[in-house]
Amino acid sequence: MSDYTPVRNPSLTGQPRYQVADVLPSQQQPSILDWLEASGRLLARETNESEDSSDEEITELMLAEDNSYQEEEETEESMD
């Protein structure tokens, strides 16, 4: 006495495992990029000088030598 009732879902279909699958029809919808261009919502990215300078600042920080940890070690040794 099971209370199982099969659920009918027309979105799901069953196909035998070794049968060749049907080809899905292509949807003739434009891509999101095409839609943005057609609707005028796609805006060109403006380059800011601040972005370029931040890249330079990051490069400078990466190349700079940080000796602050050596100074901390020296002060700790002198306190002992």
C-alpha cells in the first residue's frame, strides 16, 4: 500500500538510453550582447587616468623593498 502518485511534468520526457536523441530546435533569440547594442544600453568603457596611475602605484609597491621588519627585530633585540 504505497501512497506514491506519479507526478506528470510535461517538461520532462523519457528516451531509451541507446536511441539517438532528437535535435533541439535553435532559439532565434539574440544574444545579450546583441540586445544591449540594439537597445543602446551598451556603453563604451571610459579610461580613467586614475586607473592607469593605480597600476603604476601597485607596481612601485611591489618593487619597493620593505625593511620595516628588520627595524622591528633590531628594536626587540635592543630591549632584551
